[in-house]
Amino acid sequence: MPSALSQVWVFVAGVLFAFGCSFGGPVSAAGKPDLDVNVEIVEGEIRAQVSLFVRATRQRVCEVINDYERAPEFMRSLQESKVISRSSDRLRVFQRDQFHFGPFTFAVETIKDVQLMEPFRTVSRLVSGSVKKYEAMTELVPEAGGTRILYRSVAVPGSVLAAFVGESSVKRETEERFSQLRGEILRREQVAVKE
């Protein structure tokens, strides 16, 4: 998927993504929730699984998720994001982000490698930064009427204060980030349809 996020990406991918409990919302054509988020925090390690359905083609979703250079335009807390090197199937990405959990704000800088495993699956790994560990896999699965984004990550925060963040705060942050991602995907899909 490396092309023109993540913040990620992962954005969305992004850098340290911490996720809250699962929650339901609208249901996709396949009968699954549009957004389902699960988290397990074990001894400071955040293990997350996210499933997000969006009414757009896999190509459009891939384009947005891997648009690292423009990600700060649609991911509000992402202050800087740039590709610092590129090879045939791998990107090295620098990101500077802020995470807000209640009264706490955590500044996070990372350099990560994003590797294309197949056309619609990537693996991201921390190279260096202000987090101790970050590994994630993103897969785009076709589904009736659109695409389902499957995201799994393991992260260890670098800040001692992060240990005091509750799951409800993490859940709200996650909802916001995935809503922003979906909004940008839908915006670009609508623009493409009008052209």
C-alpha cells in the first residue's frame, strides 16, 4: 500500500494508537458493525484491534491511508507527517503527533517503516521515537458496498503519564481519529464520483 497515511496512517496509522473498548454503530451491508474497537492493556502494553467499514473502493481507502504527506490536513492532532525515504515496497515515515486524554496531552514523535506485504496489506514497525514499541498491520478487505479496514497494533507508550490514562479516554480518542479518517475517505470518494 505504500503510495503517495498513517497515520495510518495510520495513520492512521500512525504512531502510538491506543484504543478503547468495543462499541457498536451503524451496520454494514455484511451485517457487521461499521466501527468496532477492542483493546487489551496488559502490563503497559496496548494491544488493539479495529474494524472500520467505509463506503468506498479499496483503491480510494488505500490512497487516503497512505497519504502521509497530507495526513495532517485531515488528522487534526497530527502536526507533521512526511516520507523520509522510499524503496519499491517500503516507506520510512516521520510523524509528530499529539494525543489528548482528558486533561493530559502527550507529544509523540516516531520514525517507522511501513512495508507493503501485498497490494492491500501493510505492516508498520517502529524504528525510533518517543514510544518504546509500535507494531501494526493494516488490511483492506472488500465488502458489499465498500471496504473494511482491519487494523491490529501493539504499542508501549514512552511517557510514564500514559499509564494513568483510562480506557474511556482512549476510546474517545480512537473514535475521533477513525471518524476523521473515514470522513476524508468519503470526501475523496465523493469528489471522484463528481469528476
